[in-house]
Amino acid sequence: MRAWIEETIRYDGNFSLLQEFQNWEPPKFPVTGHKLIEMKIPAGKAMTQVLNHLRDLWIASDFTMTEDELVAHIPEAIELYKIKLK
């Protein structure tokens, strides 16, 4: 995908944008399933619901929320989706 985007930018002739894109790293979602397992969230549907909830918050924050900030929202996801902990 990156190669296609780079080629598209080259075709447009915007070399400063090309340089900027080549130096850009996409943000990495800071919460993993391992973290949720540590917090006794069951694997499967419940874990998916919690991760999706946290990801939505992360996107709404313009990808700036940290792992600690997101983890603080796990209790609201547990309540929202009525998840039974292990």
C-alpha cells in the first residue's frame, strides 16, 4: 500500500509531500490483547468489544491517548457490554 501511495504522490509531482510521507510512521494502537488478558477480560467476543471501544476512543483522541489513559476506560467498556470477568 505504501508503494502505491508513494507512486501516486510521485505522479502528482509533489516531492515535498513524498518526502514527508516517506518519513511518516503510522500510529500504533497502544493496547494489546495481552494487556486485556492481564485484566481478566475473557478472550473472544468480550475482548473484541473492549478493544473496539478503546480503539474508538483512541481514534476520537486523534491517536494521542496513551495505554494508561485507554486502560482507564476499560471499566466503562465492561459495564457497557455487560462483560463477566474471569
